[in-house]
Amino acid sequence: MFGKKNKEVPVVELGDLAEDRISGFKGVVECETNWLNSCVRITLRPTVLQDGKPIDNQTFDIHQVRVIEAGYYDKPVIEGDTKTGGPCSRPASHKSPV
């Protein structure tokens, strides 16, 4: 009805630099969400600031996004025993009131 239906899902990887074909919004692929109705959405995190402030992430249908540069943002590599967060102590257990 509105043109040729494309059933193939484009290959978009986390960390790719991508652009929305309609709005021209560009950013790093930060998230891919799969919905119950088979809709796949891609969230882009901009790589630039606007007036010195971060721009909000935007989410688009996967068929609307094209990859500009694959592997633009390499995933961080954790080597050896490097800890990635703060102290992780087990929470205190409360005794049962019964």
C-alpha cells in the first residue's frame, strides 16, 4: 500500500555511528530494543553538544536508521582484576517479625 515491504532487518551493532534517514539525527547506537510485536527500535546517543549541554538520546525504528561507520565506539575492555564499580557489600538481612 505504501511501497515495497522490506522484511529484512538491517544490521546495526552497538557502538556503530548511525543516522536517522528522515530527521538526519546522528549518534552512537547505544541500545536496541525488541518489542512483542516484532518491532525493533534503535536508540542513538548524540556525539555533539548543543549550547554546551548534552542532547537527549532519540529512538528510531531500525528500518529508519543507516550505519555511517561500523565500530565507531569501541566497547571498553576490562583487563585482569580491575573492578568496575564501587564496593558491593551484601545488604543486611532483617529478622522475620514472626
